[in-house]
Amino acid sequence: MLKNQICFSMYSSMHRLMKLYRPLLADLGLTYPQYLVMLVMWEEKISTVSKIGDKLQLDSGTLTPLLKRLEQMELLDRMRNPNDERSVNIVLSKKGKSLRDKAKLIPEKIFCLSGIEETQANQLKVILDHIGY
């Protein structure tokens, strides 16, 4: 039965979670995938396309349009690595750095909107991380 399937519970939960994120990210002018890229960049400041792809488990065909859009939004800069023309460095722009302050409260807001307790959230993350690796 559908209601007994773990995969469906995960799918429907993720769908509901994205509904919570959507208005919060709209205030930042970001989609959820763009937000994930920005999370990586706020940690790294400078990275490469391949490193971002590895962290987010995205291939370059999916990631490149995201990076181009974020560059058009002036949140990051893409430039060829002078030591290796095949590699593209991604650098967080000043505007991208300043966006982090607005985004800092999103995890707390999502946590509050989700209606689960902190211990439940931590347990869920451990379980999901185990499934994902």
C-alpha cells in the first residue's frame, strides 16, 4: 500500500517542506537549488564548479545554469582558473556575501514552521544522512 511506503513518506514530506521554503526564499529572490549553491558559497567563499557539484550531488549540466543565473544576479562571479583553463573558479561577490545576513534566519523559521521538536529533527537528519550515504 502507498501509505506504507517509506519513499512516499519522504517524497510527500519533501514536497511540504519545499512549500515552507518557497516564500522565505522568494524574499531573497532565490529558488531552492540556488539557495543550496549559496549555502555552499557562504561556507567556502571561493570554490570550483566541480567541488560545488560534488557537495550538492549535481552534475555540471544541472549546476552550470544555476551558476550562470546567480552570476547574472550578481551574487557570485565565475572565472577561469589561470592555472587550469578547464577549471572554473566560483567566487562569492559582495552582494552575495551581504545576502547571507538575510538568509541566516531561514533554518530557524523552517524549524518552527515544520512543527517538529529539535530532538526529532536531529534524529531525522541522522536517519536521512544514513540513507543518503
